Amino acid sequence: MDGKLAGMDIRRRNNVTVTGRADGPVLLLAHGFGCDQNMWRLVVPALAESYRVVLFDYVGSGRADPSAWDERRYSSLEGYAQDVLDVCEELDLRDVTFVGHSVSSMVGVLAAAKAPQRLSRLVMVAPSPCYIDDEEYRGGFSAEDIDELLESLESNYLGWSAAMAPVIMGNADRPELGQELTTSFCATDPDMARVFARTTFLSDSRQDLKTITVPTLILECRQDVIAPREVGAFVRDAIPGSRLVTLEATGHCPQLSAPQATLAAITDFMGAA
Amino acid sequence: MMCRTDQSAPEPGEEQDVDATDAVFTSLLEDSAEELYEQAPCGYLSTLMDGTIAKINTTLLDWLGLERSRVVGRMRFADLLTVGGKLYHETHFAPLLQMKGEVSGIAMDIKTAGKQRMPALVTSKVKTSEDGEPMLIRTTVFDARERRAYEAELLRGRKAAEEARRQAEADRIRLQEALAVLQQSLLPPELPEVPGLETGSYYHTASPDLLGGDFYDLFPVGSGRWAFFLGDVCGKGPQAAAVTSLTRHTLRAAALHDADPVTVLNTLNTVLHDRYTSGDTRYCTAIFGVLEPDDGHFGVHLASGGHPSALIQRADGSADYLPTPGGLLVGVLPQASFTAARARLLPGDTLLLYTDGLTEARTGPDRELYGDDALRAFTAAQPPAGPKALITALSGLLASFGDGLDDDTALLALGVPAALPTPGAKV
């Protein structure tokens, strides 16, 4: 298993993109559940002026190599954290600022705990360590809500996007459809997306937050169904010395809905840290 | 499509209908844009960029069972969705819309008046100002209840097909494992060590279910003597395998009682004939023999029942058949005669037994039989380097036949090493 991974071309496997100033500090941008590295497209040009920007797709998302998929590995956040570490090792990245969106924030926590010499700063964009309410903790969703999401993923993916239909119905004999899919944004194999969704929304990383020792910036949106304000405050309180910035943005993807504010917060943090 | 204004005009031509047609047209023209919007057969809404609902039509309000005053300026589009739909909206729909400016035909469930889910197909497009700034999002919502029901059927069908495929695959693996165990029981796991003798064997199975009809064995029969046999049961598959099993065990048991080759084949003939005569004749061809060590060489005494003659590769590089003409198939007649032959294996000599898969393989562009002469020539062309080297050369030959080799093939080679290692010397 290890031998096989070591022998694989990680750059190809994770569709790694490197851009920006070659001698600049390294920013590693990690997408969350639902899309791929395209999520960062509105902030990358500005970041590239000052930083060396590394982007990638987790196996199972975007244009990562689907043949590298391993359902067991990617059924836990550790599997995704290993993708991060593999990319760091392949490019020999050190002193990296890891910018993780949504569930990737928690992936970053796991990766930083394993390789603190590589990941030395964390930026969490709309993080939530646990989506399900638990006694005093308000994650924003009941266990039934999450079941409903997973069930609708199960029963509903046929219709989610017309673009997905060829994947589901099998398009081996119509390669032009596959071609279209690979060039469209955020096209994901539904089976792999289901596993990622389950791993994301059933994870509980609250205990892992305590392990963070590196400088950490938390970005939350003023209005976010998936990561409500209470969760942002919980994450800040759980990580000593962390900074919480509330962006004037709605939704779960401030890098798309408020790219300028997101950029400003990251740049400010990089200058201070 | 369903949102388009219905422009189907009345059938033209009928003189007396002209007045009626005019009346329909007039009423259509009086159908205001506002009316079309409010009562359209699909839901319409417009939202600010943050999702706040600015405008919504009556059709959608009716589906939702909500008052306009409770919705406009107070709710966001995502608030109209079920929890699953909300999460999907935030993780997929909204990012795609922000990136591409439009998203079409996405299935999400909306919450209806009676706390029911209503499957819908949602299409959104961002309206931008003249200088390209996004201003608002226009969204249409189609009722997809029936379509979703069809999709559910499709998914159910797909799941059932996948389950059936998984089951079939599991059955196939189980069957193959069982067949592999059975097949292994038909051949010795490995040939025993025989003092002063080198051995080699090879088995090629042509049938996809792994059950061939060829067999061989080598085993001691007392007083330093060793018995060997190799044969071919007619047919393939489970029935042939059952005959193979019976044949193999009969030969071993008979040899322990009396290892004389003709006697052993006679016993096998009787057993097969008695067992399979009634309408289901099963027979085999076989060579059975005994090796007797004698001062650095081996005496060979063998008999054949309808089986291709053994071939001896001599230390001097020549190769000759050991003829056993006239032996009958084993198991066909109640009494059969078998032909015996004797030979001596001197140091460097190798005795080769094979089944007709080898000599009846098809070769060349004309698909001619490989044949006895070619086998002898091939063997004579090999350096006399012992059974293992000969088997290696022959298995290479078999591989070179490709799909010209369409039968099972068994090879067994027994030889006396050219220079016996002196006691204590390194082998």
C-alpha cells in the first residue's frame, strides 16, 4: 500500500497546481465538500502576487485521479489529511500556511498535528468541527437533518445536475459526455461524493482543536447555514490565541461571495503572523 | 419550456370559426405579463445576491403555502428548501452560480404547506448591470414530482441490477474456489522427491471452469520402486473430473496391490466399465509404469491403454518414441488388451509423458496438427539437460501455440541426472 502510493505521481493524483511567486511564502489552498480547487479562483490571482500558491483536488473530487480512490481511506478525515501530507512531501513544502475551506479546516488540523514542521499556520474558512447538535454544543443540525442530507444524496443525485446523469447512467459508449464532464466545474463522481459527504457531516473534530499549537485565523460569514456564528465562536474559544474574523458575507463560501474581504483577512494575518 | 407563453393558435380554415378565433386572440392579448408571471405553470422568484427574496410568484407561494408578506424581504431562497436541499444549495448550487453566473436543472426539494417535500428542478441565472456587476438572481422552480418518481424507479432498477451482479460475482468466486480445490485434488500438489531421479511436470487447463480431464501422478510402491501414470479422460468439466478422480484413485490402489502395468490397467478398465456402462460410457487413455532403480540407472516398465507413446530424450541428444501399439481405450470394453514396453533410463536420459493436447495443437497459418514428428524433432533439438529443462522448453512451446492450443495438456518428465553428485559434494 505505502509502496504503491510512494510510486504514484502525487501531482497527477491530486491534480496539483502551483502558481504565484516562486520565492514567496507558501499558501496551500484546500477545497471542501462539494467542489474542487476552482473554489479559490476569485482569490488566487491576488494571492499569487505575493505568495507561492499551491492548489489541489482531494482524491474523489474535481480532476483528481479517480483510480486512486479507496473508499476505506477516504471514509475518515485522516485519509484526506494524508492527501495534504502527500502533496507537502511531494513538493517538499515547509513553513506552509494551510488555508482550508469548510471541512478542510479540520483536515488541516489533523495534518498540522502530524507534520508541524510543514504546516506552521492555519486559516480556517467557514469551519465547523461538528455539524450535529450535542448537549450544550450547537452545530446547527440535528442527527435527523444530517440523515436527511445523506439520504437525499442517496436518492436524489440523479437529478441534482443534468451534467451528472451520464455518470450515473454509464457513459462509456459516449465519451463526448465524459469529456464535457471533466471540463465542467465541480463535477464529481456521485459515489465518491457520497462518501465525502458522509465523512464530512458525521465527523466530530472538537477534541482535535485542542491539539492546535500553530497561529490560527478563523474566518466566518455573517450568515452561514452550514457554519453558524455560534460555531465560529466555539472554534475560537477552543483554540488558544486564535483570531476570529467575521466577514460581511452570506453563505458558506466567502472566497466566492466576498473575495475582497477574504483576501484582506488572509493578507492581514500573513503580515501579522 | 413549460414557462413559455402558450401560443397555440386555433386551427385556421374554418370560415365560421373566424369570429371565435379573434375572440381567443383578444383574450390572450389581454392576458397581462403580470398575470402570466403570477399564474405561470412554474414557480418564479428573484432574490438579492445574498439570497433574500425580493419577488415571488403566486404559483410558488401556493406550493409553499406561504403568505407573500411573510416571504418577501424576510426569507432567503435557501429557507424554502428542506435541510438536505439547504446543505446542497450551500455546498454546490450557490458556489456554482457564483462561478458560472447560471445553473440549470438542479433537483432540490422544497418544503410545502403541509410540511411535505416537493421535488423540484431549479434553474437560476444572475442578472448583471451594464458594467457587469451582479444585481440579482432570477430563479425558476419546476414541479418535478412525477419525474422524481421515474428517477426513483430507475435507481431502484439500477440498485437491483447491481445487487444481482454482486451476487453473481460472489457465486462465481465461490464456484471457482470450489473448482480450484477439486482440480487440485486431481493432481499431486507437487511431485515427491525420488532418490536418483529428477522430475518435472506441467499442467495447462483450457477450460474456463478450471476443470480439466488430464491427470498424472508419481508415488512409491515399495522395494524402492516408484509408479507413475499420466492420462486423459474423455470430455471436460465436472463429469470428466469425477471420472478423473475415480481413475486416479483406482490406479493408486491397484498399484499398491500389484504394480504390474498391464494388471493395473486391467483393474482400471474393469472399474470404469462397470461404473459407466449403463448409457453413460466414460473412458480414458493412460500410460501406467513402474521405475526400478538399478545401479545408477532406472529400469522402466510401462503399459499404455490407447495413449500416445512415451518419448525418451537420450543423453546423446537423440529422441525416440517408446512404442506401445495396439493398446485399447480404458473402460470401453469389458475385457481389453494393453501393450507393455520396457526401457532403461541411463544418466542423462529423460522419459516424457504427455497428453494429446500437445501433439494435436493447431499451428501455423493452415492450422495444421503439431504432430508426433514435430514433437520428436523439437525434443531432439533441446540440449539433454534433464526433465526440468525439457518441461520449461515444452511449456514455452505450448505458450507459443496461443489459441491453437485448445485442449488441456499435461506433461510429466522423469530423468536420471547426467552426473550423479558424489556423496557429500554440494548439489
